[in-house]
Amino acid sequence: MQDPEIRRPITEIGMVKSVAISENGAVAVGVYLTVASCPMKDRIVEDVTGAVSLVEGVTSVTVDLDVMSDEQRTTLRKTLRGGSEEPRIPFAEPGSMTRVYCVASGKGGVGKSSVTVNLAAAMAARGLSVGVVDADIYGHSIPRMLGAEGRPTQVEKMIMPPQACGVKVISIGMFTPGNAPVVWRGPMLHRALQQFLADVFWGDLDILLLDLPPGTGDVAISVAQLIPGAEILVVTTPQQAAAEVAERAGAIAAQTKQRVVGVVENMSWLELPTGERMEVFGSGGGQLVADSLTRTFGAEVPLLGQIPLDPRLRECGDAGKPLVLEYPDSPAAKVLSDVAKKISVKARGLAGKLLSVSPAGR
């Protein structure tokens, strides 16, 4: 079986302390926890019991828990980090196959976090390994919207992120008491983001989503410095004024040399009982942003989807149950799932990759 946090077989990471089998088929398994306060201890006992019970001839299973010593935790860290002593950002290293998408918006209130959560849940439901960084340090909301009630576990210098809906997630809200505000200046924001990317053990991710704060401030610049290969996904509403602001959030990628993967228009219309569409916030904003960014970059920036207004999207966010999982057949969920599919199967470029080529001889 695998450790539910690390996602590696417990036999590979030194968690099996002992196995004793009696003549009548009773099995006693000793298991090391990484830390005494491990939030997954009950899950580990349940999984070990279930796995051993399936073995032919086993009549009963007892699981005894112990805690790793400092030396064992150091060995575990080296096993997971590949012997590296200094924290590193794996997504910024040549050869990384993780696709990193920064979900950005020009202003608040356009549903950026709702889009992030539902894209992550939809990708995980498709069998991908997905992580989310709540990079909106001041306005963090991802844990609530994703239903992530767990707390990170620290093992040596590594942080094990909690999971919800099959998605690994980290947020400053998991480290602050209650609903306390975060009052930090730029350098602190940069350091927090750096720790989320380097100190957290993400494992082998297919997709990493970063929910950026609105605008073009410190965090957007830090992301460009820390993960140069990250791509931008712009979220806007149909309103012309909102679209103009959203253009700036996408256009900053031209200065940071990042790529804009596309635009998502949220709150596009409200479908009435008669079947008519009421365009509450106007129309055309998403296409306007896509066309403007296409001209800026000289390459197509597509409008990936238009998400209709649906009260259930807000209700599911408040309940910590993503719409794409609770109401997968709703029009809004179908659009979100389609956007998730488009960007998760998108071919990666060769930028930053090591190529197996040698210069031709003369």
C-alpha cells in the first residue's frame, strides 16, 4: 500500500517496522509514522489492515504504530529529495514535465478562485496528479472552496500538503489562526511563495495550478522569477470594463516572457426558464481579451470557454464541493470540464528542456 500523503509504497520509504505472523494466521504489523501528530494515522491503519487481510491464510491483522526517529526522518527526506540538502523548486528545473498554470485576473470578483478549484477537481477526476498553490496570500480562499480541512504535516524540512478531491493543496490560510489577516510586504510574499513551491513535497505532479491575486503586483512578478516556464490563464467577465483590466493581467506575460495559454470568460449569461439568455454583465469581454492578447503576442490566444451564471457554483464553493463533481451535467460544469481537458492535454513546448543532441563534427 501507499502512504496517503507521500503517495509512495510504505515499504520503499522505511515505514514498515516489523511483520510477525503466528501459526494460526494472525498478523502483527509495526508501522512507523513520520510524526506523532500525523493526521493520516487512522487512514494508514485502515489501509494496512485492508491490504494484509487480502493475503491468503491471514485470519486477523493488528497494526502497531510507532514514530520515526530524527535519523529515520532525515533518511526519508533524502529519499524523497534525491539527496538534495537545499530546498529547490522542481517545477523550474530543466526536464520538469509538470505543466504550471497561473490563473490570473485583472481585478477581484471575477470568479478566478472558483475557476481554479473546479479546473483542479476536473483534472484530478480525469486521473491526473494535480496540485494547487493558493498564491493569493491576502485573499486566500482555496481551502474552503476545495473542502481542504486538513493541516500540513512537517517532516524534517519538508511540508506534506493536505489533499481534497484528489488534489494536493497549500495555502497561507492553513498556517494562520482562524480568519486572521495577513499583513505582509513584498519580500515576505515572495518568501512565502518560494516556500510553497520548494519546501512542500508535491511528488510527481502532472499539473500545478497557482491561484494568483488580482492585478499585476508582487506575486505575479515573483512567479515569473521562480517558475519562468509557467503559463498564464486569464479569467475575465463579459463586461467591457473588466475585460480592459484583464488585458493588463495577460499582457504582463509579454514583459516576463511567459506564455498565455488562453482566456476563460466567467458569468457569461444567465439562462432563464424560457430558454433565453440574459447577459447580466454584457457580452464580448472574453473574446475582446483573447483578440487583444493575440495581437500583443503575435500568436493565437484562444477563448477557451464561456461559463454561464449558476447559483450552484457559489453554493458548491461555500460547501467545499466543486461544481464539476457535485453537478457534472450542469452547463457551467461542462464548460469547466472542457477547459480542464483542453489545457491538460495541450502539448508542451521544448523551452527549458534538455535535448539529447550533439553538435555535428567538422
